[in-house]
Amino acid sequence: MKKMALVFIALFVYKISAACDICGCGVGSYYIGLLPDFKQRFAGLRYQYKTMRSHLGPGGSTSYLTTDETYQTAELWGGWNIGKKFRVLGFVPLNFSERSNQGISKSKTGLGDIAVTGYYQVFSKMNTAAHSLWIGAGVKLPTGKYEPAERKENEDSPNNFQLGTASMDFTLNAMYDIRLMDIGLNTNISYKLNTRNKYDYQYGNKFTANLLVYYKLRPLKDLSISPNAGILYETADEDTEQIRVDVSGGYTLMGTAGIELSFKQYAIGGNFQPVLSQELAGMKVKAGNRTMVHLTYLF
């Protein structure tokens, strides 16, 4: 089983160098970060804020075509440990999107694509250094609204201004955590396989990996404070619509700095993700910094 886990991780590492494109905003983005320290179940609300600028010229220059886009998501999420070996996570997003050009704005609000992921615990060791490995797979359902007219009207823009992808997509996932005393290292990796929707559009497959170093402080018996910092890397293939879509794809490398607080049955946390490096849609798109906060109930 351990050999299988190592092969699984090796395949993910290979995808870091083999995949090529992502935008990181709009539909289909995937990020977990540090999970709350729950024994049985948790449910909560997450809020994510992302920005993007499109229609950029050479060297990132702007023009009358340059458009600013904002993507906000209020997401119900939850987790359930089934015995000691199985775990299920669920995500129900409500998306708020806005696009602005020359003082004219357009917005969309609605249910996004619901996702469910199942994990299996390969091993968990509690020696001098406690560590555990979970691997799993998931499915994303086409519950968010997709407007083909939006794509036709804006063929020279990334196809991100949608509430959903109109496709059933699948993920392969791994979570590894190692902790020595109160300092730990947490890794999440995910590869998302997108299928072609009924409008003959297929978003590029996406790879996400984040690495976080954290330190657990316990100033009170029931209070845990975990400052954390790390990096987040995203990359994906170009979209296709019979042929490759030029205005799609790329990669982003972001820093991550945040804090997690847990008090009895409640957890609250947040992080800030500044862009360190990016190359999106042939340099015609530029992603902005991101923010995420959550409030979670453990039970």
C-alpha cells in the first residue's frame, strides 16, 4: 500500500512539469488549505475573493479593451470521518461575479458547481514525528449555470465569466501531514480531469498543489492558534472548443500566509495569497491577490 501511495504522489509531481495552463479565477478552481482539526464531522462557511484583469497588451499594457473581473464565492463546506480510514468532503458554492470595462459593469450571481470528494487513509503513524497520508477521488456536478451566448460574445476573453462549467468533472487528490511536537508541514495536491460539456467546450485539466508550514500554540486548554505560511501552485492545459482556445491557461505561483483558531467546537481562519509569479493566457491575463476566510462548527 505504501508503494502505491508513493507512485500516486510521483504521478502528481510529474504533472507539475507536464501540465501547462490555468487562470485560477472563475469556475473550476480548487483549494482546500488546512482542514479544521475535527474528529468526526464539521460544517461551515468559506468566503473566497479573487480578481483578474484581461485584454492586456504587450508587457501588460492596458487599453480601452482592458477589463477588470472580480470573483467572490460563499461556500458551504463540510467533512465527515467514517470510521478511522474514510473521509468525505463536500462543497456547495454560491458565486458572485462582476466584470467592469470603461465604467460599464455586468454581474452574475447563482449556485456554482457542487463537488464531493472521498478519501482513504493510507497510513497514520504517531511516533516521534506524527504523520498521515490520505488519497482519494471526487466528482464535480454541473449544477451551476453555463451560458453559451456569453462564450460566443466574448471569444477573445477567457471563458471564466460563468457560474458553472456544464460538465461533470473528476478529481484525484492527496493530503499529507507531518508534525514534530507543535510544528507541522501540510501538503494538498489535486488533479482535476474536465470533460467536454454539451456545448462542445472543454476546460483544460487543472493541477493544484499547496505546501504549508504551521505552528500550533495552546495558550488555553480549549484554545488552539495555528499561524501558517507556504506556497500555492496552479497549472492547467488550455481549453478546447474543437481547436485549442488561445485565451486560456497558464500558471500561477502564490504565497500563502494565514492563521487558524480553534476554540472548543468552533474554528475560524483565513489567509492572504499574494501572486509571486504568473503567466496566463499568453500574458493577456493577469490574476490579482486572493483572500479566503472561514467559520466552521465541529461536531
